[in-house]
Amino acid sequence: MNFRDTMWKLIGTLVLTLMITIICCAAEAKPRMTIVFDIDQGFSDGPVQTGDLVGLGRVANDIKAFQTRYDTYALLACSEANRTRLDAALDLLSKAKVPFLLDVYSSDSMLVVRGNMPFDRSHGRALSIDDLNQYRRRYGRLFAGVRLMELFSLNYSLLACKLEGKTWLDRSRAFWPDDNFFQPKYVGDYLAFASRNKMFVIFSDWYWTFDHSWKFDTDTVHQADNEKSLEALTEKYPGTVVVMYANNEPDSKSERVESSWVDHFSSWREHGAKAIGLSDQAWIHTPETACDEGQLIAWASDAQARGTEFLETEPYFYWWQFPKPYQRNYDYTQDPAWSERGKATSRLRAFASAFDIVLPP
């Protein structure tokens, strides 16, 4: 090889090295996210309780498309009175190799009534630890984690109803707990279960002290103390909890912190959190079905650009072709109008495109 050939080879090597460096730096600037899709919220006319394995199968295929670039999970409610329908949906996901999370301690487990029989409705606990152990044995690592959702916000709302006469939750009065809805002991039980099994826990809420600090909160809700309890548990079980901001505060109030919430959440990493995340929800708009997907894409892209590692999004009927649930006995699988049920909406296709994903036709 002569001198000229040697020089060109050296230059080629340097150019290739520079290109790899640029690509790696770009990847570091825009970190890879884990994406969680809420695919059923326990409604009596939702896909699980309706037994819609055709629609759920199509959803699973879309999630698998996201798996080509991201760690992607399905999230399901688990309060169903008829557990065989839940098991059928989980069997379908297992066969498709789609890992999943269960919504084990949440506002929905208290407020969504028809067709559901949670373990402890007054505190929103859908399943006991014994139940979860059985599911872990049955599905192994595909049962990857659990979500704790709106414990702070429902705790606040219940206290406002009890002590200030708010009427927000009158329809659920029969299920109000005698004590507080948020119970650190119950949170600890679920974190201990997850930690033992090397799973993760999403703790998702829109109600946090950084933008809710008025007198009623300070004197009655003691939200700062509640967050300190969560902080202590996060430190006790390091690498387990994903602390997540949900942008669904009523009346679109979350929009006021769109550019600042990440800054307030970054300190959770110092307390042993596995990650911080965003729950990016069409519920940010009323009605949610009129939400512009561009708004959700903007929230997600901004969160990713600023180092957020987890993204969860909902509701399922916004992203996929399912009827909006009205908590009734309606088997839409028998309605010809829903023959395309479970197929991606144009909203999901736009969302997928923003994340460089090509969905099945």
C-alpha cells in the first residue's frame, strides 16, 4: 500500500470515528424513553371486561412495533369482578411477548364501580400482595411492574369534600375511607413486593407541593409530609420507583407547569428513584377525544429532550379505535360499526411517527 492509499485510509477512519461520535452525542442528548401504554382502565364496556381479544390483539401488535426502538409495556386495570376476563387479556399479552404492568393502587379502583370488585375499594387497592404473587408466578418477568396512581390527588379531593363541603366525589360517598386515602404502609407493601421481584413501580400524580401549596393543603392535607413519606420509601427501595408527573389536572391547569415540572422532579433521582417520568394524557383536554395529538407529542418531546426516562400515555380509546366508555352493559364486539376495533387511530400514527415508529397497516 503506497503513502497516498495509507493517507486516504486514515482519513476515512477519522471521518467514520467522527460520525460515530456525533451519533452517540445525539443519542445522549435525546435519551431513549421507556413507553407505557394504558390499554384498559377497568370500565365495564372496555376491551377487557367485554372480552375483546380481537381488539386487544391489534393493540398488542402496535405495542410490538414500538418495541423495535423502545422498552414498551402495556398497562391494565385489575379490579375486575370476573377475573377470567383479565386473565384472558394477560394470556394474550404473554403469548405476544408484550410485558405489562397492573394498576394496583389507584383512584380508579375506588371510583370505577360497575363490573369491579377491588380488594380494598375505600383505599383504591385493586389486588392484594398474595394476588400479585400469584400473577408473578404465572407470568414471570412479563409481569414487569405495578402502578400507583392519583393517591395524592384523591387524598386531597376526599379531604376537601369531607372538610370543606366540596361535592366532587358525592357519587362515591359510600366508599369514602374513614382515614386518609393515601396510606404510606400500603405504598410500602407494593414497593416491597416489586423490589423482591426486581420489578418497578410507577407512582403517578398531578398533585404535588411544587404547585399546590395553599393554606388548606398545608394545614389539613399535609402534602409535604406525604411526599416525605414517599421519599423515605423511595430511598428504602432504591432503583424501584418511577416518580411521574401526570398532566391531567382538571381544567387544564397542568399547562401552567409544562416548562417547569422536570426541574421540580429531578431531585427524586437523588432519593433513589429509578427514573422520573411523564404521564401524558388526552385528559388534559375536555373532552379528551378533542385533544390535539400535537399537544401530547409536544409534552412528550419536551420531556424526552430534558432527560425524562419514562413516558406513560392514555386513554386507550384516544389512541385506538374503541368506543368511549360510559360504564354500561354494551358489547360493542357485536356491533358492525366496530369491526375495525383496536386499530390505531390517526392520532397514534402521528404519535408513532414522532418517535420514528412505523405501525402495522
